[in-house]
Amino acid sequence: MKTEFSSEILFALRLEGVTNPERADVRQWYQAISKAAMARINAQNTTTSRRVAYFSAEFLMGRMIESNLLNMGLLQEVRELLSSYGIAEDIFTNIEDPALGNGGLGRLAACFLDSAATQDIPLDGYGIRYKYGLFRQIIEDGFQKEVADDWQADSDPWFVRCESERVTVTFADEEVYAVPYDSPIVGYGGDTVNRLRLWQAEPIRDFDFSAFNEQRYEAAVRDAERAQRISMVLYPNDSTDAGKKLRLKQQYFFCSASLQDLIKQYKKQYGTDFSGFADRFAIQLNDTHPTVAIPELIRLLTENEKLSFSKALHIAKQTFAYTNHTILPEALEKWEIKLFRVVLPHLYRYIRRIHQTMLKELANNGIIDTAPYHIIDDTHIHMARLAIYGSHSINGVAQLHTELLKTVALPEWYRLYPLRFTNKTNGITQRRWLGLANRELASLITETIGNRWITDLAELKQLEPYSEDQTILERFYAVKCEKKKQLAEYLEHRHALHLRSDFLLDTQAKRLHEYKRQLLNAFSVLDIYYGIKEGRITAFTPTAFLFAAKAAPGYYRAKAIIKFINEIAELVNKDSTVWDRMQVLFLPNYTVSCAEKLIPATDISEQISTAGTEASGTGNMKFMLNGAVTLGTYDGANIEIVERAGEENNYIFGARVETIESMRMTYVPQTVLENNPALARVVNTLVDGTFDDGGTGMFRELYDSLIVGTDWHLPDPYFVLGDFASYSSTRLQANRDYADRKSFDRKAFINIANAGYFSSDRTVKEYANDIWHI
């Protein structure tokens, strides 16, 4: 029986030129279903209450078709329509994800969009419509290779070009159009529709016919090429000044365009009296990338709207709030003054005025040593300091992270503005990460406690008594087995990887960075391999060790770690003597869609960053929600996970923050190596000829970074070797515990029951109440 929406889809198919639905291909179905759904969405962007503008350099959305259909209450209807034509419900697996983000920062932004709409919070996302995203990762001979991720090759009906609302953005050396592309963000139930607005850079003059006629062909298209590169790639390689300038242009481009858009909206409703601007808009800065928005708003209000500088600064402080995502000094963004002035001389003047005003305020407060506060020093502009001074709220993203901001990273600012600092522990949207990614588990939960968890994840606490119910635990185990089979099919189809789905799955899936310690994981896997071969490790549950990560194109050491992991995989997977005991796989081009397959299938979630380095993490929450136990350090949101689910139901190892700080200056990695022959053996494989780095020398550099150090850091700054023994023993304990199915399943199920706190619905409501005052 065909419903009204089914008829609308079939009509849309006919508009695509398809008269027989049975002959429609994947993309034709995708276009038809998406356009039929878009026709039903009525944007509700006219609220008179305060509205949030969420400024973020990335939004890692994943495929939008399923999430919007789920929230609109149309997903099951679409599945039934497809089934009636003999089409599998995973038809859209081959539709590429929008390449608009990279890691946790972008995924958090996407979760916030979903949660805000579901919780009826008026919030719009603002960013860049990258043509090629970060990159598509391919692995050749174990090395990461980057190729363009041309996700826009086929038109995406979920993004609508709004030509009439374009604005102009000016740099020192060029002027470009910023053209908005809007995508609806539908809240669960379909009652609230917010917006994601992404800007695309386009030339003022697309083609210089005179230059072309004079046979100066490159000059004829120079403006177009220069403009388009601004929105070409996410996080372009910035190892040279050219790359740094492009990154700065990107940040200013979307911030200026977004602020012009907000000012236009405000003036349309309230005229030229800007005294109520901060009551109408709250702007949340997702990390330091959008911090240029602070001086840009002041510039626009003073130059275009004729406000005084002091009034404009006051409005900015009341409007902006800043989320800090890291305490790593190298990630607290700063720009060379010389470079900044070349790109944005008109904005630098305002940053100087902000800096001078701040110095006067510090003097009035009796602060003599102002150096730690300087927004501008002799050579650089410090964007985190600008964000703190120019906003009314600074928040960390996990309890430990926020405390470290107060005591280690930004103590002088906390003493100055103690009331501005607050914690907002990250969260994830359960609708995507359970409702969509794990329908089988979602059905089991709904049958057990009802479906209120879809909009109130705290309801999962009702599951806890069922952790003693053997029937429920057996059904949970059956779900996990089914998700492993589905993952195996996905990897076979997408990457020709042959996963042993009957093995325990031990997964580390996250951005490749030294502090996340994929290298520690790799050393441990290699040690397990040698231990099994030698007979040193006997009681071992057969395990597939899964890695998924992208390294930044210019991050040489991270690329070396990927190569090392793949060398280990080659060694292990070709050794027939261990084929029934272990497997190592590196999953290329990790995306949201891949995560939706990988996370529900995982048994052990690797969250092994050096204590005090991971701000929060959200992958840990997704794994927890899907019934994986955490093998991790006492870091980030891991702490809050074990506080709620119990340390006895997870596996915590390694030095804690206070221990690391106390031993930092006396830590000698060479001594650790000498005292642990098993560790020495695996570390020495970097340089003893066991593995081949293709003559690049990258393995030697990696080895030296651990043992010798460099001009810019001490040996082994992330305590990979120092935590190895604790990590390896804890990992083997988790592996042994897995053999007791009932006990291990109970641990996993208790984690699910205590995952309710980690919903982004809770997080975004805390922002709304405490920061945005909505």
C-alpha cells in the first residue's frame, strides 16, 4: 500500500526521468527521496527570541538523508517503499559523506545541530562549503596518500544555493563573493527546523575576456582560481607562509560573511539601533578558528554602522562565547603579526585597539605583570587570549579539561575572570549513534524500556537491572555478533578487507596525533604477536585489532605511525601460525558512515591518550552507547564515563596527570627501555630492519623522537614508553575477561545503561541555560 509520501517520492522519480522505479539506480532513488523530503520541510527561522549562531571551521555531518528522514518520522515508510521494489535498505551506503569535517570538533558541531533542533533551541551553524574537504585517504604500500574528496561531483539536494544572499568579503589582495548554501536541520518530531549555512568563495569577476583575447590565458582566470581556493580544502597544508595565509583567509572569509548575514537579519527586524544585538544573537566560537569574528564584528559595527569603538566592543563581549578544545600549547592558535598584516591589515588595527583597551583594564585592576595576557606580543597575535577577552563565557568540554584550563593552561585568565569559566562536557546525538547506527540494539532497548530514550537518553538508566537478566544479555550478544557481520560485509565491499567477524574487536578510531598514542597501541599489538609466537602469551582470546585514522598532510611523524601500523599488519596477517589468534587491519578513509558500521561492532574501545591531553573525546561516548568497554587512561571524558559506569566495568591504566607532571623533568625513556626487554624489542623494530619505511627515514625519526628528543621537545613527550607496561597488562586482562561471556557482556550492558549523561541533548541544553540564556 503506497502512502502519500511514497507517492511524492515516485513523482520525484518521474521528474528524474525514471518511469519504472524498478530500474532506478541508487543515485536516482537518493535524489528523488531527498527532494520529496525537502519539499515537506518548512524552515522555521523567524523566531523573535535570542538565536544562536554556531561558528565552526568544520561540520562532520555524515549522510543527511537518513537522519532527516528519521527525525521527520518518514524513515520506516521509505524503507518499506524500497523493500516493495526489492531494494535493500542500506541502498545509500555508496552515497559519499559531505566532506565538511575531520574529527571530533566537526562531529561535535554536527551533534549539536541535531540536538538543538530536537530540543527546540534556535541555533544555526555557520561554516565553509569545502569542495574537496580534508582529503580522501588511500593506503599504498602502507603509506597514506591524499587525493581529492570530490563529494560534490553529484548534486546534493540537501544543500540549496541562496544566490540572492551572497555578500562580499575583502582581503588586502582580493575581494570575493561569499555565496551561502543552506541545509535544513530537522529536529526529532519535525517540529523545529534550524539551518546549516555554509559559504562558498566565488570571484567577483569570473572571467577576464580582454586578457583571454590578448592570449594571456592564465591571467583571464586568475581571479576565479584565487577565489575558489579559499573554499577548496579543509585545513590546507600550512607548512609554508602560502598555506598559512590561505588558512587565515578561510577563517576570516566565513566569519566576515556570517557576521554580515547576522547584521543584515538584525537590521531587517530592528533597524539601525544595535543596542539589542546581543539580545537577538548569541555567537558560539567552536575553538579558536573563528576568533577573528570578534574584531570583525567590531569593525563592521564601527565602520559600517557608525558605532563607537567602546560600544562595539561591549556588544561583542555580550555576544560571543568561546569553547576551548585543547590545552596543548601548539593548538592554542597564534598568528605571526607580519603575516596577519599582509592578509588582513584592516582587521589588525582593531586587534591593536582591543589589546590596548585590555591593557588599560588590567592596569586599573592593579595587574603589573601583563605579559601572560598579551593578545599581541612582539611577534604574534594570540587568538585564545583574544577569544577570552572578547567574550563573556569560556568553557571546557570535560571536567578534567576545564580544571586544567583553570590551573595549568590559563590560570591567570581564570584569576581575572573566574565567573566566565564553566564546564560543558561534550555529548553525542543518540538518534544517529544508536537509532540509525544500531537499529538492532535500539529495538532491544525500546522493547525493554520503551522509546523515550530517543529524546531523553537518561532513560537508559532503567536498563541497569536488566544487566542481570541472562535472556537480555544473550540478545545483546546476538546484536553484537550481527553488527560484526555487517561490518565485515561493509569492509569487504568498500575496501576488500577480510575481517574475522568471529574475533573480539579491539578498535582505535580517531584522528592521528602523537598524543592520542596510536603508536602505543601498535607497540602493544606487536608485543602480543611476539608473545604468542614465543609462548609467553597463552590464554588469549582471538582478536582483530582495528585502526582507523587520518594524518594531516603535513604531519610527517603521524604518517610514519600509519606506515608502521601497516607494516605490523603485513607481518601479522601473513603469518599462518597466528591466523586463528590475531588480525590487524587499518581501515582507510575513516568517515562518519564507516563509524556507523565500526562502532556498534566493537567490543573494546581504545581511548589511550596521555593523561591531561585529550580535552574530552566523543568517540569514547559513541562506543560506550553501543556496548563497548573502555580501555583508556584517566583522561578527558573517560573519567566521567568510569564515574558513571564504574571502573570495574572498564579498564583504566597509566600515569595520571599529577604523576606525569611530577616526573616530566626526570623521565628517561632510555632507562624504561633498558628495564623492559619486551618493550625494547618492539621499539627497536623501528630501526633494526624488521620493517621497511621505503627508504624515507621516517622510522628512524620516529625512534629518535622517543629516545633522543628533538630541538622542540624532550624524548617521548607523551610517555608512550612510560605507560607501555601498564597498558599491555591491562589490555591482556580485558582480553582474558572477554572469555567469560556473561561477565563481559554485563560490563558492556552496564556501560549502555549509564550512557545517558553523554547525550548532546543534555550538553546543548546546558549551553542554552548557562551561556546563551535562551
